[in-house]
Amino acid sequence: MALKLLAPSSMTWMKIRRIVWVAQTATLGLLLAACASPRPAPPTVAPAPHPVFVGHEETGEASWYGHPYHGRRTASGEIFDMHQMTAAHRTLPFGTWVLVENPANGRSVKVRINDRGPFRSRRILDVSYAAARALGALGPGVIPVRLRVIASPEATPVRRPTGPR
């Protein structure tokens, strides 16, 4: 009786064949999709350093970094020392000295740019542990800052207004 129900001429046999074919095709498609390697994301590249003028100012937020990066190479190639007065900036040239002020408590510190970052919106600077400690940023983690370039490796003079003399 069972053989009679599964005879090739019956409608049930055609339905079973169609279901098996759809299942095999779907399984094959899923296997191929699972084996495919995802496309690598394009590398994120920090903007190239731009010429900077002594006196250039920026206002924004700063965070700090320390232990996990202590002893690792920075973008400038030097070894990061969290106990030095250094900072990371997206575009300022390496070796630029900036005065960083925390307007919330009036503390300020001079730091040298030796790394790239931060890579979060609204943040303009990542300072080392030592600089964060001097600025009073260890507790909050992120603080408002105002930075001013005080020395540049290119030694570009202060911009002066041009006009009739």
C-alpha cells in the first residue's frame, strides 16, 4: 500500500520531490553564504597633519589613556610612557607643544603631541595619564578643554591680521 502512494505518477510524489529540491537548494545556498569571507573594511586613516600656527586654539572634550597602552608604540613611532606629558591629536604634527586648560577647574598643562587620536566625535585630544592627573581628569574620564599651540616643529609664526599699515 505504501508503494502505491509513492508511485511516480501520483501527485504526492511530485510534491515530495519539489520539497526535497527546495530544501537542497536552500541548504546549498546557506552553506555557500556561510563559507564566504566578509569583505574587509577599508582602513581608517587619520587626516594628514596640516600646517599649524603658534596661537592656534581649539575647544572640545578630552579623554585620557594609560595602562593598556603603556610601553606600546605610538603613531609617531616612539614608545608610549603614560608618566610623560604627552597627548594624541588627529591632525596636529608630531612634536607640537600645546597648552591644555581645563576650564572647569582652571588647571593647565603643557603636552607634546606624539600620537593620533581620539577617534570619538566631540573629543579633540587624548592626554596621557600624567597629564590627566594634572588636569584633574582621572575621575570624570572626559573633561572640557581648551588647547592652544605654543610651539610647533615647523616654527610657523603667529598669524597677524593683514591690512593697511
